[in-house]
Amino acid sequence: MTTVKRVHYIDDVDGKPVDPDDLHTIELEISYPHRPPARYRIDLRTANFDRFERDLAAYADAAHRMPVHGHPRVAHRNPSLDGRVIRAWATARGYPISTRGRISMAVLAAYDDAHRQ
């Protein structure tokens, strides 16, 4: 007696069959305030993967990149950096920044990223 097992992939969004060569599996974790993090996995065919990637891009572009595991990178303030130089750099690139006071961690991290060799 012969046993044959077949695996059929189905797109999780539209329920259509997916050829294994056209399958994209996405894993992500979402942490909302006051809730434990939730991990997700979704299988998509190329058309829905492209749509997912395009729709997520606006949010990803505005987000702060995190390491794969752990906590966000923290920009450590270098006392030799001149706040005037950082403010001028940020203003030239369209970052919202005040003329006085503390420079936000987001601006410091962007400045560090831009000047990292």
C-alpha cells in the first residue's frame, strides 16, 4: 500500500490556491499599549504580498527601526556634539525641532545614522 500526502497552500487573504513557488510567508509581531505582544504569520501569493508590502511601507517608513530581538537602539548623547550643528542638520532635512531645549531621541538617532561610517 502506498500513501501519498499532498500539501496545498492557500492564500490567507483571498482563499485562492497558491503555487509553492509563488508563496510568501510573513511573520510579524505587534505590541499595542497595555496589551501583551501578539505574533502573527500569514501566507500570501505574490499579488497580495505586493499589496501588503505597499500598504505597510507608509507605516514602516515613519517608524523607528528595531533590532530583530531586544529593545530599540538608544542614541547616546556625545558631549562633544554641538546642538547648533544637529539643529541645523535636522532643520535642513525637515525634522521638526525647536531652537532651544532637549533634542529628541529620534533626531539624535537620525543624525547618528546619517553620520555613522
